Amino acid sequence: MEKGYRLLERIELGEPKNCYEKVVSHRHLIESIHLHLADLLNTHAGNSMIDREYGLPD
């Protein structure tokens, strides 16, 4: 199954909101997942707007 770009990637690329271009490169897809997980796992407590306790303790 082909996956499209994530929302923030589409914004970063300047894609219009109705554009759902498919990711054709597996390398890009793996890099996208890697960056998303790195951002998620490197969130420190107090840096998230959803909950002050969300994230890794310092």
C-alpha cells in the first residue's frame, strides 16, 4: 500500500491542501518514519503543549 506525505511534510514542501501525492521512494518513506520517531522520542517533559508531563524526564 502506498502512503502519502505527512501533513507537516506537505506544508514544508508547499503543497496545496488538496494535494495527496504518493511517496514513490522507499528511502524517503523510511527517512520520514525515522525523523518522526526521533522527534517523538526526543520530546522532553514540559516541551509539549498537550501535557506538561508528556515526554522524557530531564
